[in-house]
Amino acid sequence: MGILDTIIDHKRTDLVSEFEPLVIVGKILEQLKDRDRQVIARRYGLSGYNEQTLEAIGKDLKLTRERVRQIEKALLKTLRVHPVSRSHVSATREILASMLSEHGGIMAEVDLLERLGIQAVEEANAVRFLFLLIEEVASLKGHEHIRDAWAALQFDTELFNKFVLESKKVLEVASKPHGAERFLENFKKTDFYKEHSEQLPDKVILNFLSAAKIVSKNAFGEYGLAHWRDITPRDVGDKAYLVLQHHGKPEHYTQITELINKHHPGGRKAYKETVHNELIKDKRFILVGRGIYALAEWGYKSGVVADVIEEVLKSAGVPMSRDEIIAEVLKKRMVKKNTILVGLSNKQRFTKIGRSQYKLAGN
């Protein structure tokens, strides 16, 4: 980062830290007549009101729905050019212009609010209203391919759409979620990136991903197509698979439940009984000990210990020592060594050769 960039960054940080949307909106609304102030406040969830429909506002103010729409439209048009409101919005305009410029001309609304440190609903409503008063930006709410977002008027929609298609190809080739570094690495190998590299620094690439509806990020910060189950889990089984995959080792179902609730705090709370029932019937999971589950893709096997011993000996094709069998079984099941020795003592299935060698009975 150069000296100029550092100065600009510090200035924006100062503006953001001093940004008080509720105060600014209050000063703007106090210019309006009582009826006009109520229309705006009710429509956009300001001054203690919840957001209301045109019909609901009209009913309370004894106006038709169309008349409320006309008043709202006229007020927004007036406030966008009124010297007093423009002066109050100037800091907001500077913050927004700077952020959009830095991120390629667009930012998803959720990302903008996060960067501004806005969490409360009333503050978020105030910010949205202030953005509406800035003529240099446009709301992209309800767009077919873009999440609810704000964009500079000169935003290159064509570049964005091509970016989304190229990103989809990158993710589909791997067919698995990408961390940010891995995605950047693979994306930069494409001809599209090489052609547009000057317009697509890392920050813009990741921001475009965040704004694209087709792409989402899972609880572990990995990017993937929004319909993938390891990006947007559909049920508790998907959540269990995702957390166990990242946990990297078998766990008791109570601990898996805790991991689900830790990494998916915004969803429905998971209960250990429900998780246990799901793990039992889902073929992605293998019971490897008392209440302990692993992912089948890790090589663990179901069945009693004797079944696992039999598979180990079949795979080897030759007699194996007791210690070799124990080592191989422990890779597939989480049991005590004595449990394996009990399994080996089954003479109907295994035959002891010499002091410590075993083979399958009848072989």
C-alpha cells in the first residue's frame, strides 16, 4: 500500500468511526412536515416505526395507496437535491463512494453494513434510506443474479456477469468448496482473469464472489455453488458431515452436536438425540466406537470387530501377526486392543498359526 492509499484508508476509517446514521436521518426528517415525515418514517422503518406497506400507511393517514406512493416518490426526489439534506448526506456519500471504488463498483448490502459496523435493525434502515438519497449509486435489490447490493452508476455489469460464469466453471471443475486462497489461485489460471487482471485485484474478486447469488460461503469460510450441500446444508445430517469433515477426526455424537451449534449459530438448534438418529441412518457416517462416529470416506468400516478383522486379512491375502492386525483394525475402528483380541479368538472365523500369526479359518 502506497502513502496515498494509506492516507485515504485512514480518512475513511475516521469517517466510518464518526458515522451516525440515526442522527443524520433525524436531521433530515426534521425538515419535513408532519405528514411527509410520517410517510417516510413508516415506509423505511425510521424514527421507531417498522417498515410498512403503502396500503398500511394510507389506511392510517387516510390516504389512498397511490397517493402515498406519489408523496414518497416526490419526497425522495426533493431530498436528493435539497441543499440541507445533501450536506447531511455528504459524509455518507464519501464513505460509500470510497468503498464501492475499492471493491469494483459494487458491494452486497450485508457486506456494506458489516464494514460500517451496523447491526441494529433501526440503524440498518437508516443507512439504506441515506443510500437512497445518493444519486451516484443505485440499489440492486431483487436482481436475478446479484444479492441485494449497492452499485456505482458506472458499475460494469457485463464484466461482473462474465466473472460469475467463469467462477462457476472454476468451482464446478473441482466439485468441492474452495478456501479464498485456493479459489484465487485457480481463478488466476483462467484466460478471463489474464485478460482482466488490472480490473480484478484480489479484494475485488472476493467481493464479486460475495455479491453473486450463485455463489455462497459455508460456515468455515469456503466458497462454493449455493446449491451444494456442503455450502448450504439442508438438514442436520449435512451439518454433521460438514463439521466432522473440518474437525478431521471421529467424535462422539454429543460433541458433534456441540460443533453443529457452534458453527451454525444462526440456524435451528441441534439436539443430541436428533443428531444421533441422523448419524445412525446416514451412510456417510460410520459408528466406530460407543457413540463415536467417523466419515465413511475416511476408510472406517461398519460391523462388529470380527468383520473388520476378516476384511483386513482378506485384503492382505497372507497371514498377519497379531500386532499388524491390531494396527490395521485401529485405522478402521475406535476400539480397545482387548476387543480386537477377543475378536481374533473366534476360532470359527480365524485360525492361529504359530505363536502370533493369524489367517482366515478354512484358508
